[in-house]
Amino acid sequence: MSRSALVVFRAVSTLAAFLVALLSSRAAHAQRVDISANVDNDTVEIGETITYTFQVMSHGPATPSDPKPGAIPGFSLRGVSSAPVHMRMSVNGSNEEVNGLTTQWTLHADKLGSFTLGPAQITLGSARRSAAPVRVRVVERGQGGGRARTRPPNVDPFGSSSLDPFKGLFDFGDDDRRQEVIPPNADPKLALDQPRAPVAFLHATVDKNVAVVGEQVTLNVYLYEDPYARQGRPADVHEANANEFLKRSLLEDETRAVGVGTAVVGGKVWNVKLVRKNALFPLKTGHLAIEPMSMSLTQARVGLRESETLYVDVQEPPVAGRPAGYAIGDVGDMSLQATVTPRAIARDGAVGVNIELRGTGNLPGQLSLPVVPGVEWLEPTTRDKLGQMQNDRFGGTRTFSYVVRVHKEGAVDLGEVRLPYYDADKRAYSVARATLGIVNVASGPARDAGADTPEVVLGGMPKERRVLEGPHAQSYLAERSFYWVALFGSPLACAFALGAHGLLGRWREKRANAAPSAERIAKTRRAEADDACRGDDGKAAIGAIARAIEADVLAKTGVNLRGADTSTLKSELEAAGVTSARAKGVLAILRECEDARFSPDGVSIETARETWTRARALLDEASA
């Protein structure tokens, strides 16, 4: 090869190497990938949650997919969400394509110690890329130091860390390229084969499709939202009409949707909110319809969304075994409790009868009252305390207050109030009963129910004049004795009144300063315990029972049950004349009261009433 040819060959080789290096540099710049992983708090208390964020930004055509958190020792996965990014931009006249993905895992701290999360991984093209692992420390409750959570920065496609103002603006949830990570807490009961509409849709369910008249049918209406789409506020809301049902809400506030978790719909994750929960009580038999609920999400450019039309087949409860007096529609689980006061009146007097109807279902608005000769029931007043109970049941208490007049003498039995009902869970009839008992009626002025009372015409008029009287004799005030008595007796009466007032004031002051007797205190404490047990606050009733026991024992034996150990108290009670068995019983009940008062689980009113029954029996035996 000649010298000139060799020079040309070397120049061409150098130029080719330069072009290859330049193209390789541009390709490397085009394929630049930014990967980061962080947590919002690197020191977390046990039982709390943290957010583990994994961000990938690829400057090239490759699209990141299939994010994995890697190892998460000491934590359990509670939820996951991903947000893809795709854009084209021009930098110095050069077009560039950017594809990104931000994934957040919600982790629950289960164990104490220091743990390494990750490394989180992503698929980019045919390669698998990883981020640096993250260290997190889990400490005991109260040792977190109140450290504020830090919001992880978003990866900016231009290389800086700032919020993306366009995130989600043009995303309407129909990008099929997103990769789903199904969270373990997704509710399988809310899963659907396919979404009923894009972005958001309504879905209605009932807990049963066959019922009897009066049986509760629970209607739930859910709002499904695509977590990758922009959501809006509901507008133009129309309730689900159920004209052949009695509807009662089971939500405290129907203006706010309640998040119930996530569900898998068509292989993708959707967020689910409960917007309505109603107890429906069918009023008739037949194939009854529940019309759709509808709303619009205008801010998300979503039009009208409607739930399904549902149907319930309703029939009457079975005729076999139906008790006398049963009214169609009385379905549930019910009980009656009655109080009558006073128990002793005069004839034609009145007593107050309070009947408390408690249970689940559509509680009836009136009761069937016993028919007793000479007993008159007036119209009642009612008080309701109804709403959601356990297991999404509607119920509570309805109190009927009657005024009852008794028009005959003697021991009058007011009879029994009965309420037959059908228990749909047990598929059997039952009868709630409340015995009213006997009222002692004393004798009074007789009334003839068949005699008419004469009507008084122009009452208060003077009697008719039979004869004409002559002029009355003229007299003077000073000639009358009462004038002189009033003249001289008034100063004496004033002096006597002032003296009596002073004596009365000093007597009242002395009486007010005098300490009440132990017997009086014991009687007051027992009355307070009786009143507390008639209420519905078990903790307050237990406290009243303990105070009644202490006051009663102090009044009868002189032994103060406070501030001494059990063995000492037992010895003192036996020395005061109380038998060993009764002393043990009183102290045991007192310990039960103390344990119940400070129990973290609380105490029911039924337990308090049973405790007071046993305590009252022991106290009465001790005084016998």
C-alpha cells in the first residue's frame, strides 16, 4: 500500500471510530434510566404503616413493567398502587420519549428490629433492573419520637425532583398496558368479571333474594373507582326507589361514602366505596323490584352511572304454627319489659304503665293490650331509639307510655301484654310477653255508670228570692269586735311571726348541719342502685351496687368495708354478728363489683342486674 493510501485509510478509520463513539453516546443518553426507592419514614412504631415508594423513569422507548417490592421482612403487605407516565418532549431540537412508573406499597410493621427492604425490581425491555435496598427500624409504641413522615419526591423526566403538574390530567383509566399487583386484602365478595362502565360505576347487592313480609333485606350500593383515573364528586344523585318496601338507613351519614377496600374487576384492581346501606322491609307479597340508584361524576367527565335493578321474591310466613294474634309483618327477634307505678291507688285513679319493646326488625307501632273489666287504657306516647345494630340489623328500643284508669276496687290484675312474631333466622314463631301484675285499688266514692249527672245551668248565680226584705240596720266599723282585735293584735302577731321565723331558721340551719344517719344513707344508696339497674349503663350500675353494699353493711353492723383487706373485713363482720357464709358472700360480690368497674371490656346491664339481685338477697338475709 502506498504512503498516500495509508494516510487516507487512517483518516477514514479515525472518522469512523469518532462516528461510532458519537452514536453510542447518543444511544446511551437515549436509554438513560433513573431508578429510586425510599420510604416515608425510616423509623416506625410497631403496628403502624409506612409507604414504600419505587420510581422508575426511562428516557427511551422501553416501558417499565411488573414492579416487585423484593424482600419485606418484618412487614406485611396491606395495599399497592401504581401510576404510569408516558410523554414525548423536545430538548434542543431533539425529540425524546419518556416512560415511567411510580409504585407505592403500603406495609404494616409486624415485628421489632431493623430490616432491609428490597431491592425493588422492575422489568425494562428484556432486562430486570433493581433499586438500592432501604433500611427501616421498627420500635415499640411511644418510642417513634413523633418523627414526621416525609413525602417521597416524584422523579422528574428532565432529571430534577419536583411534582409532575400533569400527572393524571389526561389519564382516563383505559390504558391496558398497566400492570396490576393484586393486594392480599382485596375482598373476593366484591369481585366482578367485568367493569360495568369505565372510570367509575355503581353496583348494588342484596343479602337475600327470597324473604317473607316484614323480614329485613339489606341493600348495599357500592361505587367502584379506577385508581388510575381522575375521580370527581358525585352530583345529580337519585336514590334507589323501593316503593313496596319500608326503607331505613344503616349509615350514620349518607352524604359521605365509606371506603371498604379494593376489589378485582376484570383482572384489575378497583377502589370500592359504600355509598348506601339500607334495611328494606317488604310490605306485601310478590316479585318486588328495587329500582337503580344513579349519580354523575361531572368533574371526571363521567356521565350518568346507574346500579342494577334488583328483585326480591316475597311471601307470607308459614301458616303452620302461627300463634293467635299474629300480625303480618311482625318479623325479627323481640322482647317486652313492663313497669307499673304506683301499685296502690284509689278507685277511679290512674297508674302509669311503661312497656319497652326491644329487638331487631321493623318494630310494630302499637301493641295488643289486655281487656280487663273496669280498666281503661288511654292513648300512649312513644319514644324510639332505633338504628343499626350488630350484623347490619336494624332495631333498638321503642317505649310505650300508657295512662291506665281503674274503675273498680280490690286487687285488680292488669293482665299480660303479648306480641307474637316470626323469627326469620330460626324459621319459627315466638311470643314476647310482659306481665303487668296486680294493682291494689282502695274504695272511693261510688259512681253509677247508668245514672246521668244533671246538667248545671248558669252555675254560680244567687238563689231565687221568695220574699222582699226590709232595710238593713246601719252599723259602724268601730262597733265590731274584730276591729279592736285587729288593731291591738296586729303588733303582737308581727312580733310572734318574727320570733317564729327566727326559731324556724335556726332549726333549719341545725338540721342542715346535722350529718345524716347511717340508716338514711343506706336507704338512699339502695334506691340509687335500684334506679341504676333500671337504666342501660352497666358500669354506672355496678358502681351504685358497690356503694349500696358498703352503706348497708355500715348501717347494720358498723363495719366500714373500705380500706382493709378481705381477711380483716371477714373477721370484723363475724364479730358484728354476721355469719361466715354471708360475710364471704358479701365480700365476694364487692370484689366482683370492683373487677367489673375497672374491666377494659366493660360490663353489661344484665350482669349488673344479676349482681344486684344476689347482693340484695344477702343484705336482706343479714338483717333478718
